[in-house]
Amino acid sequence: MKLMESKNRLLTFLIATLIMVAMFAAPAQADWVSDMLVAYGLSNEDVAVFSSMVSELGESVTEAELQALITEILGDSQVQKLTGAMEGNRYIAPEGYSFAIPEGWKLLEEKFGVATVVAGQTDETGFMPTISVMMLEEEQPDFETNTQKEWDALLSQSLANYLFVALDDFPYLDATAHEFVCMHGEREDAMLMQYQLYFNKEGKAYLITMTTLAEEAAHDNALDAYDSFLAEFKISDEGIG
């Protein structure tokens, strides 16, 4: 039961993240979206099947349809144990990045592929805020060109009650990071707020995603954790052995 609950929480995070990026994937971005899916643990064959299914649904694909596809493709075999190391409250990933786990948050014991997820405390509704890190093996040129108009055109078609909040760029880790923020949700009284920070550095691409409730108190608490997470995130030339 504990494993199933953990898998369901991860699946909720994965769906939110994949919808954010997969729906932006015009043909020119197909390669990095495929890389992202492989990074989550899908085989190349699974990615081909998933891409074919999404193509058949066309540009009007809905969040519910994507959720059904992702659930079908993933299955139970994608849950893997973390392979990094802990030094105090700092997690060191074999891919060469590390971060301090925010106070009151925890590292989830299972993960999809190389996506590392930390989670905050579950509220009375069962919702759990998450912060994730994913690294791609090659830089993504389109990270530098994504515009609000392009995000809006695609996400507004697939995310219920989608609302653009912000798109900014700023220096981060001696690179230029881009942060896209939006709200969405099936229920207008329980909207999600999602921050996605993406940047290229030293030949690799990084995505850091925070998903929380848009409700003011929940959002403020999660945003504090997100800020501390970014302040403690580090990239090294060497991962662990």
C-alpha cells in the first residue's frame, strides 16, 4: 500500500510536468521531449508508442487524455530506487548535481528514471507539493527561445482553467535560467501553481519544477521551500561513483 501511494504521488507529479513540456513540443522540440521521456524511465519503444498516440489525438488533446496515455505507458515497472547518496540533509545525485532538502520536506524513496523528487507535507485534502530535478544529457537550444505566446497557445488547449502568470529569465549558476509560471486545475477553488525553471549549462539541460496549490498559505510555504532549494542547488563536474 505504501509503495502504491508513493507511486500515485509520483505519477501525479509526472503527469503535471509532462503536460507542461510535452504539450509545448512542436516538431522542432521532439528530440528533447523524447530524451525527457527516456530520462523518466521509458524505453525508446515506449516513447515511440507514446508519441504516436499523442499524434493521433491531434492538437486538441486534453489533460485527461494525456493522463490516461501516461498511466497506460508507464505501468508498474517504471518505479526505481534512488541511486544517489545522502550527506546530512544534502542529496548527491550520480548525474553530478546536489541539493539540500528543504526543512520539513522529504526525498521520495521511489522515482521515475532520473527525475529526483522531494515532497512537502500532505495537507488535509491529500495534496503534496513537490519539487523535482531532471537533467538531460544535451543542451536544448529551444530553452532560449520559448515565448509566452507559444506556451499559451498550447497549454491553454490542454490544461483546465489555464492561466499564465509569468515568464522571466535571470542569471543562475553562471547561466541564463528561464522560469515559466502558470496556474491550472479542474476545480477553480483548488488551482495548482506550477513553476518550471529550465536552463542549459556545460553541455547539459536542467529542469527544476515546483508544483503546489495556488491557495495563498500553501503557495507561500512551498515558495519558501522552492527558494531555499534553488539557493542550495549545485552542479559539479563529477557525480558519485
